[in-house]
Amino acid sequence: MSETPRPKRRRIIPLLLKVSIAPLVAGLILLIMLAWQIHATDKIEWNAATINQVGSQRMRLFKIALLTDQYTEYGEPKTRTLIDKEVTTFGAILHGLKYGAPQYGLKRMNDPESIAYLDKSVDEWNRTVKPLVQDVLATPASREELQTLDDRLEQYVVRIDGLVALRQAYSEKKVDALRNLVWLFLMVCMVIAPGSVIYIYVIILKPIKALAGVSRAIAAGDFSRTVPVSSKDELGELASGFNEMSVRLKSQIGALNQKTVELEAQKALIETDRYAILGLKRYAEDIIASLPAGLIVVDDTLRILSVNRSFRDLFGGEHGKELPGRKLEDVLPLPGLREQAQGALAGSTAVHGIDAVLGERQLRLTIAGIRLAEEEEEEERLLVVVEDVTEEQRLHELARAHETRYRDLVQDLDAIVWEAEAVTFVFTFVSRRAEALLGYSVERWLSRSDFWASLIHPEDRERVMASYRVAVAQGSAYVSEYRVVTADGRTVWLHDTVRVACDDKGRVQRLCGVMVDITERKWAEEWQQHYTQTLNLLTEDAPLGEVLEGLAAFSERQCVGALCSIQLLSPDGKHLMPGAAPSLPGFSNHTIEIGECSGSCGTTVALTGRSVIVADVLTHPCWATCRELTTRAGVRACWSKPILSGADKVLGTFSIYHREPRTPSPKELEFIRQGAKLAAVVIERARQQENLRLAAVVFEQNSEAVVITDAERRILSVNRAFTQATGYAPEEVIGQTPRILQSGRHDDAYYRAMWESIQKTDRWQGEIWDRHKTGEPYPQWLTISAVRDGQGEITHYVGNAVDVTEQKAQAAHIEQIAFYDLLTGLPNRALFMDRLKQTLASAERHGQRLAILFMDLNRFKEINDTQGHDVGDQALIEVARRFQAASRGEETLARLGGDEFIVIAEEADQAAAILIAERLQQALGEPIATKEHTFTLGVSIGIAFYPEDGANIEDLLKKADIAMYRAKASGGGYRFYQPEMSIGLAERMQLAKNLSRALSAGDLELYYQPQVNLQTGALIGAEALLRWNDSERGWVSPAEFIPIAEERGMMGVLGKWVLREACSQMKAWQEAGLEFPGRLAVNLAAQQLEESEIAEKLQAIVRASDLAPARLELELTESGLMENVEWAIGIMEALKTAGFALAIDDFGTGYSSLAYLKRFPADKLKIDMSFVRDMLKDRNDYTIVATIVGMAHNLGLKALAEGVEDAEQAKALLALGCDEAQGYFFGHPEPAKIFAGKWLTRTVFGCT
């Protein structure tokens, strides 16, 4: 049939261009309006930021005003810095408002009206306000100047408010313009939207509807219709093509109808064949689907043709339907799969056993080539068999893990697991522990049938082998314990548990067993047996030497080849005496003098308290002086351990010697430890028994009255001193209770509190009044201790009493001397400080105020200088009398020293303090008359308040003292403390910073001042004194930097540095051969007493320098000890136990009672230089010095006088019986090198 000619192609206008015209026009209009809107919004936002910054300027003016007032009142530099910062920021923001400042979110201002207003504001700020602020800050301002500044700032705030109003008006205009723009934007949108819809309908939708109508007609079989569209665009071209298609379809449908008839005939034949093929296909698919493995058929391009049901189940059920057509490597993304598949396809060979991991599955793949017939042609295909072997692999891994766990369990078991043939007894398995325990390799165990028998100890071999033969014959399990010899010759005890393994007929085939090392248990049993025997000997009161000989012999039996030596520390702690040495030659077992170069290993142990292991005495430096002796004795190794009591005090040494060089094994070290521990039990038990015998004598001969009661407080026993003190014979009080001694001076509450304390703490100590048999009461110092049994129940009470009648009289006299001014009778500094402490505590507890009035007499020094101290003393007595008469009952008046007096006024405000100050001034209104002279005195008074000026004693006194000096500088009268008076505080802070830097940089140094024996003038020690040469200030006095260190809490670090440097210097002198007699004194600050484990820390510092603590004397101030007495006593006892000597420094300046003083474990009292300095001029000071010297001697202490400056003072002190002295008369503090050159002599130390 002929083909219809195609019409010529027309020139078209693109439809896209037509459709785009309307949106492009609308979009352009909207973009223009949107850009306009964004610009307007940005201006509004910028204007809002400007208003916010202007508002912040208003607040900044208020802040400048407040800070200026605060700085004017208090003068704090930090406040001045804040003001300068705010003024700078204010000016910067004013500049930024006009020219822009990104850091403040400001842009350049373009509003002429606002710019003009801002220029005036900036000019007024720079010309008037800012200079006024700077003038006020530069010099102290008056109230009028401050008021002027406040007024000017308020006026400037009004100007800033005007600027805010201008910007708000400008912002409102912009908002109105933006609102109008939004309305215009909405109206344009309303016009554009319907116009665009109409335009698109005309050019697109109407032609499409016509095309759809013709399409429906052609679908219905009407080919006569055409599309009436003639537009010159894609739609017009589509309509033309559609009309042409309609003509052609009409001609071809006729030809198709004829062909259809022919195909129907062929279809019937094909359908018959198809049913047969489908049947075969379903049969093959059923077979393939039933296979448990997944099957994939792929073509030669490796695209999937089909998969079976198992594969779909394996990889997600329904997802299998989506697999045909996909690449094999996409479905099975396995490394190398594509190459292996292509190799199988090219080589026509199957690839088996491909193991792979896909996700959590473990797969095994088989790839085989197959040929399938497709439309009478054979096509190359691949069959991929996929098996999920995850569970199979898991079971394999589980089996291997069980096997590994079993082997690890057997191999790591702390026992020997073994297996052997029953008949030949050849080992077939031995765990690795055999080699570690006995030293023989596993191969040797498995090589010989008689190997095991050869290891058994000869004494046990026959018994053990017979037991195994019985076990084999009877087919029963067996347990035995026996000894074996290790590869290094040691003897080890084994506990062997044997089990027999039989075949089906009951015949024994194998022996299986577990050998456990029980050497430790056997060793412990032997130790326990020996321990019991030793205790039996002690119970039978056997001599100590016999018991120690038994222990040494047992030790030698336990340690093959050992020679045991036990030495005892002599009572004086200077010698080691023979205790037991059964196998050592007699000439080598003798008393040894303890010394650093004694050459004895045991002596080193006794000195250090640590174990010493010497592998070869012929090469060890400790034995250099004793090698001849050790050679004669035939010993080479010495292992020594200190024998320590339960309180860790050295009792002696326990030593093991060997005749050949060697080091101990861990077992031998443990044996030495146990031996030393048992020796300690033996020695302590023997000494306890001796002490019990002595205690009976001491109890009866004790000068203190002792009474023992049962738990019900019935008297069981009293000593002779009790009878002498009470007048009661033992038979008169035994069975009675101590109530028969009650004097009646204490009520029931007193005794109830006493017994409650005993029940809680097991101890009570205090003063109590008892009654003599004659009825006369007397005071005594009573100590009651509770005795508890092993279950913690009280079984007895022990009381010790000392008659303190005479001591109380002495204490009252000393208290008067120590706490009251001997000249005026007023409370002295010590008593005043105590009362102030109590008053402050009460004020804090009740929220009350407190005033301190610090007084210093004006022109009093002139009286002393012109008329002498006697006249001055008379004047002070009269001043004190007048001050006392002017004081009220609630006020505490005290004399601090010299012409300084102080008053504590409770619940006093400023008005009350003024009245008190005026009363005290009026008291000196009349001239003071002495015997021959009349004087007019004034007084300067400094006043400080709690809590405003200080919350503690130190702050209050410091502030009152500062105010007093201000009053004195003003010519007298009274002054209240003001913060500006403490201008020097910054300087003190800088000094503290420099001190910390000096301590870190090592710029501090120690000077040494000699201490001498007053009787002989010989050097008996020295005191280490801290000195500081600051790079900026030069030499800084300790009186200046030590208080700062105390304020800053630096005394702990500073004290340790001083002790460490002092020890280092002592060691240097020692190594240089310079003999330093006596001890080196080092101050221990009160703050250091508050540190935890301070005794251990100080001891560690001394030990680190290889010095004994006995070479050091620690000085503790009396005032520091009294801050927490019980704690201080505990610390002093710990220091004393560690070996330090102790001295109480500045004695007489504190507030300690005899009750505490006698409990301080001190060795020396150091008399404060304030008493020594004027002792030849002031009879009170002389009396105090004499009293302290006598008190020290009565307490068994030495007395050392500080600040001795001339020969007369030294002679007077010697006449009073003072033991030692220190001061400029004997020597100034000097650097170590100069001190050593003057005082230390070179000597040669020998070794013994």
C-alpha cells in the first residue's frame, strides 16, 4: 500500500517560551518587591539595634555614677579600672552610632536629623561630662563635686533619651513604609495569579482537550476525525502528526486483520506443545525447590535467570522474586566470586568448596557450568549452589572452644594433671604445671617408665609405688601424700589423687591423677607444731635463752644449710646481745655496739628497722670491717630482719647465714618473716612475765596512790601509797566502793559525767577533792582507766591519784605571774587573748557586736628616758588604776606590755565606743603625781569593731592597732578604723607573692646560731634560722615575712623546706668530717601541727637524708600548742616516739597550765627573749625567768634562755641554774660555711 506523503515542517514558537512568559514576568515583579521589603526590614532591624545600644548607654551612665560614688568612698583600684572601662566603652559606642561599629552591631547612620543630634551629644560628652568624671577620679572629690557630677550625668541621660526618641520615630516611619509595601505586594499577587491561569488555559489546556477528544474517537474506531489545532508550537506540531497517524492506521488495520487469521491456526499447535513443556518445567522446579541448598542459574554475562525456593528462603522470602535480571555479584557481593564464575564458565569445570562470609552468614558455594536448550539452541549457563553453613561452623567453633577451654583449664590449673598406662606406668600426658612446679620438662616425663619413681623422695618411694600397684590391682581410686625432689634439689610435698580408667570388661587401662603442691600446708603444720611447743615452754616459765635456742634450731632444720642467729637489743638501745646461735662459732656470737659503721648486718637492721639482704658479705660495704671475722666463721651470705614488737619497736634481729653466696627465695623470705614474728612473740611474752613480776613490786612501791576495783566498783586492792594518802588500811577499804573517799565538794552530776566519760573513752583524768580518814578534804590529780577483756566488756577499773595540794599553791602563784601583769595587776596579754577569744565566740553565737579599744600612752617614753624606769613604773600603776576606775563591769581592761593597754567592750556600737574612749581620756585629765614628780599624760586610742572590721582576733587587733597609730599621728584622741588605713595590704600581698617565688626558686637560705652550755661555754647545738634576701627588696626580716607566710597558709611547705635543708646541711657536715655536737634545732610552726600524719612526714624527710631523728630538736611555740592541746599532745607523742627531741619555744608568752605542761613530752623549755632582755632591769622579768628555770628542772626538763646579749645576763642566768643559752653574746646567726668555720671541728670517725 502507498505511503501518505508527510506535510512540510512548519516554523514553530517553543511552547516552553510561551508558558514561561507569564511566570517570568510575575517572578520578576515579586523579586523586585521582595528585595525592596528585605532592604526595608534590614533598616528596621539596624535601627532597633541602634535603639538598644542607645538604651544601654543610658544604663552605662547610671553604672558610671554608681561606680564613681563607690570609688570615692572606698578607693578600690578594681573599681577605678571598671570606671575607666565603662567610660571608654561609652565613648566608643557614641562614635560607633555615627560611623558604625561592627563589634557593637552598629552601622553608619544616614539620618541627618539623628546625626546632628548625635554630634551635639558627642561634643557635650567630650567637652563637659567626661572631663568632669576624670576630675572626680583624679583627686578626692567633695560632696558638692559628686553632686555636680550626678546632676550632669542626669542631664546627659535626658539627652540620650532624646536620641532614643529620634531613633524610635525614624523606626516608626520605616515600619509604616514596610506595611504599605506589604499591601502593594499582596495586590500584585492577586492580579498576577488569575491572569497567569487564563493565559495557560488558552495556550495549553484548550488544545490538549481537543487532542484528547480526537484520541477517544480513534480508540472507538472512527478514523475520520482530525485535530482542529493550528498553533505554531509543539502542540500544533503534535496535532499535525496525530492526524497523519490516523490516516496510516486506517490503511494498516486491514492488513493486520488478514494476518490475525493465519496466526490463530498456529496458536492452536503451539498451545498444545506449551502445555507439555510446562508440565516438565513444573516437575523440574518441584525437584529443584525441594533441594535444601540454594540454587542460582545465571547466563554467560553472569546475570541471574532464576533461583529456587531455598535460596529465596535463605535471602528474604519474597525478595527472591526480584532477583532475575540482577548481576550475580550484586546479590552475592563476595570477593573474587565474579572471577571464579567466569573461570568456571570458560573452563567448563566445576569449582567446589568456596567458603565465604556474607553479613552474619557463613556460606559454602559450588559453581558448575550447564547447557540449556533455548529455542533449538544450547546456551551456556552457570549453576551456583549456595549452602548456609553458619550453624555447622558455629558447632565446629563451639567444639574447638570446648577443647581449648578444657586444655587451658588443665594447663593453667595450679596442679599437675597427668595420665599414665596402668601396666607400664609410662606417662602419656602431663600438664605444663609439672615443669613450673618441679623443674623437669614435659618431654622427660613422657620418655621413661621409671622417671616418676626416681623423683619420689627415697623415704617415701616404696610406700607410694606400693599404693599405686594396689590401686591398679583393685581398680580403686587412691589418695596419697609424699615428697618429691625438684630439679634444683628442693623437697616438695604433693597431694596426689589417683583415679583408674577401665575398659568395657572392667580391666584397668589407664591411671589419671591430679598432683597438688601442699608444701606450704606442711610447712604451716610444722610451724604450728613448733609454735605450740614454744608457747608451752613459755607457759612453763622456761628461760628466754632456751626458748630462742629451740627456735633457732628449728629454723636451721627447716632451711637446709642455714645457720640461724637471734640477737637482742640491749635496754639502753646501744648494743645487740647474743640470744641464740646454735651452729655459729662462739667467737662470732658476741655483743655488738650499734653504730653507723659497726659492720654488722644486724646492727643496720636495728638502726633502720628494715630488712637487709646481703648475698655476699665479702663484697658488701656494710661488712668491710668484719670480713676477717666472717672468713673465720666460714659464712658468705647474711639475711637479717628486725624483730619488731606489736608497737613496731625493735627488740632485736633474726638472721640466717649461709656458707655460700646466695639470695633468698620467696619461701625463705617468708620463713625469715615468720621466724622474726615468732621471736617477737617469745621475747615480748618473756618480758611481759618479767614485767608482771616487776609490776607487783612497782604497784606496792609506787609513790602514787593506786586502787583497783571490779566492774561493780568494789575495791579489790590498794597499795601502800593509798594508805599513806587516805589513812585507810587495805582491810578497811577492800570490798567497799570509792564513795567512802568522797569529800562532798562535787555534786552527783560531776560524778555522773565522770563515769559517763569512762564508759565512752575508757579513761578519765582530772582534779578531784577527796576526804582523808580524819575527815580533812584534800585535792588530788586522779586518773581512772577501764580494763576490758577480749570481748570488750569492762572487768576492772584502775585509779592513780597524786596529792596536788602543793602543786595547786605553786600553780596559783605561777598563774598570777603568767596571766596578770605584775606591775599593775591587770590581765596580761595571755589572759587578754583568752578572754577575747571567749568574747568573740559569744558574740558570734548571739550575733552581737564587739568593740576593741587599743590604747598607747602619749609622751610616756619621755618619762622613762628622763626619770628612769622606777618613776615610769609608778606612772603606769597610777594610769592602770585610773583606767580600771573608768571601766565598767562588762568591759575587760588589760595591759599588753610597756605603755599599751586594751579594752574589750561587749555589745558596743559606735556611740558606746565613743563614750568609753572619752571616759578613758578623762581618766588622764588630771596630772599624774609620783613621789617627787607630776606628769601630764595623754592617750591615743584606736577602735575596731566585730564583725565589721574583722571576724577573728588577729584582724581585730591589727585593725585597732592601725587606727591607734593614726590617732597617735594626729596628736592623740581616738580614731575608728577605716579600710583606707590598710593601704599597705597590697604591699604585703606582693611580699607574699615574692616569698612563694623565692621558695620555688630556692632563693631562701638558712643561718645557724650557736647554742652553748652556760656552765662550760661549749657548743651543744645550734638553731636553724630562715633568712631571705629578696632580689627587689634586699634582706627581708623574718618578723615581716613569717606572719605573711602564716596568713597565706605557707608554713607547712616552708617548714618542710627548712627541715629538709637543715638535714641536708647536717649530712654535708658529717660527710666533710666536721663534728656537730648535740642537736640541730628547727622550728615547727603551729600550722604544721594541723597536718595529717605530720610525724611520719617529718621522719621521712630526716630518713631521706640518712640521719637519725635523734639528731634533730623540733621547737614548738607555747601559744601554738595551746590552740588545740589534746591534738598537740598526740602530735608531740608521735614525734617523740619517732625519735625527735622536743623543745617548747617562747615559753612564758602563752597560756598553758601546769596540768597540760606536765603532759607535754618535751625535753626543754626555751625562755622567751622578752623576759631575758630586761631581767636585770625589771624584777618581774627576773622573777619569771627564775620561776621558769625552777619549773623546768622540777619537771625534769632543761632550760635554755634566748636573746642573751651580754655577760651580765649570762652570769645571772647561770646563777639561777639555767642550763643553756643562745644569743648575740655567744654568736650571731651566720651562713653554714661561716658557722662551720667558727664552731665545728674536724674529726675522724672510726668503725667498730
